[in-house]
Amino acid sequence: MTDIPRESRRRHPQGDARLEIYDGEFIRQLESIAKKVRRHSIRMIYQAGSGHPGGSLSGADIMVALYFHVMKHDPKRPDWQDRDRFVLSKGHAAPALYAVLAESGYFPVEELDTLRKMGSRLQGHPCLGKTPGVEMSTGSLGHGLAAGNGMALAAKLDRRLHRVYVLLGDGEMDVGETWEAAMLASHYKLDNVTAYVDRNKLQLDGPTEKIMSLEPLADKWKAFGWHVIEINGHNMKEIIHATNEAKGVKGRPTVVICHTIKGKGVSYMEGSLHFHGKAPSDEEYEQAMKELGD
Amino acid sequence: MPVTWKWESQRKQYGKALVELGKERGDIVVMDADLSSSTRTSDFLAAFPERFFNVGIAEQNMMDTAAGLAASGKTVFVSTFAVFGTGRCYDQIRQSIAYPKLNVKIVASHAGITVGGDGASHQIIEDIALMRVLPNMTVIVPVDSLETYNAVKAVSKTPGPVYVRIGRADVPTLTDKNTPFELNSATVMRDGADVTLIGCGIMVARCLEAAEELAKHGVDARVVNLHTIKPLDEKTIVKAARETGGVVTAEEHSVMMGMGSAVAMCLVENFHVPMKRVGIPDTFGESGGCEELMTKYGLTAENIVEAAHDVLRRKK
């Protein structure tokens, strides 16, 4: 369970989003959870013998900021209608999501070790209905933003105030449907949608700019009618600040392009293609645990 | 065809059912991909504009958005032409609707070869195959406009993913207010003891015509309307095979993996009888008139009669 005081998880009123309000201690607590999530992720993948460490580590800070500060949610009531929704469009980062959910209290932390094993609730990629807290089945890339839009449309129809957060991989920017969804969110003025692009600049086969160039990425989103913010995706203050800014944007959705490092937190995984979808060896695992120690 | 049959559009009844559902229930949401005036979801749009979402020509986006709406408690009807609402967005249906068992009803029109002039690009003859192989998916092919109405009403009350296949052309009305419509339960349209003709969609009318023709030759044919292809009403199929000793299936779909194949698999595993599948051979269609195409691709009452005689010969 988290050690963040309940009080500080509350949404901050609009206009009170200056970075100064987040004192050093609070940010350090979030960073410490993020480190724990990274440890869990690497351990889970190591024990499963397969999985995607690189993208789990690059997106970990964003997910921690969302679940431990930004989002309105209640692990004891995963079906609470007014909860904020999180969709992990880059479903291969499931280990980090599961770690965040377990640390939030959706299921026991011990269950994390069952990842990818027979009979486990923790499938290789997120499965709606199987794992408490998972909002959409993902894994086949390019689906998550559209699914999040559906949730946001439902919220608008029901006049509910909850928000939808979607974490996309930058490789997913190759998928046509991502842009169909970008158009839809803008067309239907879904200001209750905030998308985060985990811009680690690497996809399975190589650097994104070599495989299928995405730049100028921010201009593309702007052209689709989105409010665009660019941040360092490993800086908790910046993630929180961008998210608060998004809450204040009316009439259009916001995308936060998060500049990240694939494999962030484990020296030999950082910026490495090799660990996109491969479990660490025994020695590599030992070293990773040492580096991610408290 | 008998002149007494009243011909009506399935799409018209679909539109009517949607509007009624919209009045009865606030959770009904409808989506379309720039074909609402053809699929008749435009009727719902006119009545409940706030609950209708046009996504433009973006079927993949439509399916995933529908999944998100359904995950938030909505009952979502999505419509477009069958060729675009199945193959074009298969991954979205598989990953986001069928796998998480979400409450999305895909009601796809303009299925099959009777699309006519548009040609093979628009004549989907493999949608039943694509949809029935998906776990959690229910597959329904209503026989006429009234059954389309009944099917839409019935599936709206049944949680989970559903595919409903309807056509472009007007079809003869074979059912009436008293015809029961139960999901998962085939309807016996005519009793008979010598051979069973199992049809779905527009081919049921041709099975009835074939039965009339066979009667002239002293053959007493049973006709079954297999409106629900998945889950399959194995009980009615096996009973018919047992009691009549031979089965002919007829569908406006490729014979490869459609309704006839589902029936064949059921009979191979449960009760062996001579069988013949009437349907479109393993080939694409082409532009033409409905009847011309039905004749060229082997979908006439005569084709069914011929198949029945073949089965009867093998019975002996």
C-alpha cells in the first residue's frame, strides 16, 4: 500500500497548479513509489522469463503520478462510476501498470509474481474483467485512445465530471487509428481526455525516426486540434503540472508529449533497443535490483 | 416467388427498433461511419442527436470508441456496411469488443452478394465466417424485416457482443407477430419428414419455394430458419437430421466457413446424414442485378431442389 497521505491525493483546485505547492517531501514520496514500481516490473519480467522492460520503465513515472496523485479512484471500489479512467494503450507496459495497481491496493502485491503464468489474473497484456483496476483490454497497438474517447463520451452523456487518461507509446503514432481517434476527440471537444505520449524515441525495430519518422510530432497533434504540452516524462513535478494545466483547458483535449528514456532507471537498459521485449538474465537482474535499490 | 409475400426493407425495421429502444432506455447509444442514411441509423439520429455519434469513414475508430462507451455502461449499436464493419476493423472487434465481452451490437447492412451493382468490393460473403470464429460473439442473420426488429429488441436485452447481418434489398416477410423469436433457438417454418432444408436470411424464402417444388414430386421437406448461427441450436439441427435423414443448407455467403459449415460440423460430431451446402462457391462476386447474381452464383430455389435430390439419392 501507498505511504502517500490520503489528503494530498485530492485534486487541487484549478488555478492552484503552481509547482511550488508540491513540496520536496511529497515529490520524493512519489519518486520512491516509482522506484518500487520499477523494481516490481523488472522482477515480474525476470520471473516470467518474458515481457517488455524498456517501455515499462519509461512510462512508470507517468503512471505513478496519475495513480498516486492525479486520479480520483478507489481501489476498494474498482467499479465506482465517478472514478477517473486510465487506459494503457501501450499494453506491453503491463508490468508497470500491474505494479501501480497493486501498490495502490487493487490486489495483493504478492500477486505480481504470477505475471504471465497459467491461471494468473495478470495476463501478458492488460485484460478488462480479469484484473481489478484494468479499464480496457489492450496490447494490439493503436486502440487505446479511441477506447478512452468512448469513455469520455459516456462521461459527457452522463454529465459526470470524471476524466480519462490514456498513455500511448510513441510507436503507436505509426498507427492510423491513433489519428482517427485524435480527430474524434477534437471533433467532439473531449476536454475530459488527457493523452500522454511516452516519447522514448525507440520502437521494436529501431529509433522511431528511422523506422517511421514522427517529427514534428507536437505540430501534428496541434494540427489535429489538441492542446499540446511537452515535458520531461521522468519529472514528477512536470507531469503533475502538465496534468493540472490540461484540466483547465476547455473545449479541446490535451496531449502531453513526455520525453522519456527507454529502460529508465537501469543503466544498461537505458536507451537500449535490446530490452524492448526481453527479460534480463540472472546477472542482469541482480545488477538491475542493485541499481533500483533504496 | 409467391405473390402473397409482402416485401420490406430490414433496414427500415432496424431504424424503427432503434428509435423505440432510444425512447425506452437512456443507455442506448448509436454510432455510424458515414453511412447512416443507408443503414437507417439516421432515424435514431433524428430522434436522439445527443446519443448518436458519427465517426466519419473510420470503422476501426468506431469499434474502439464503441468499446469505451460500452465499458462505461452504454449499450452501443454500431452500424455500417457489413464489408466495412467486419473485415476492415477485425482487430478492433477482436481485441476491444469480443475479448473483454463488451456490450456492443454490430448491426451491419448490405451484406452478401445482393448488394448488386456495387460489385465484389462491397459484396461481403465471408462475414459470418469472420464473426462466428470469435469467442464470445453471437451471430444472427434475421430472415426478414420483422425478425430484424425482433432480433434488435432481443439483443438489446442480452449483454455481450453481437453481430447482426442484414441486407440491402427488400426481403419477403415470412414471419408475423405470432412467430416466436428466441435467441439461440431455430424456427421450424414448415414441417416435413423426408429431408431438411436449413436456411438463413434471404435463403429461407428460397428454401420454402424449394419445399413447394419438392412437394410436387412427393418429397416432404422440413424448412428451418437458422437465424442464430452462433450459438448454434444443435438440438433442432440434430433432431431434424435424425427425423428426416438428410440436410441441405442454404446461405447467401461463401460455402467455405459460413452457416452450412457450422451445421456440417455439428452433424459430423453428432449425427451423420447425407448433406449438401448451397452457397456461394469459393470466389468473389461481381456487379449485376440481384436475381442475376443469385442465379449465377447458385442461390436459387432450383439449386436447393437439386441439392435435396442429391441428398435423397445418397440417403438410400
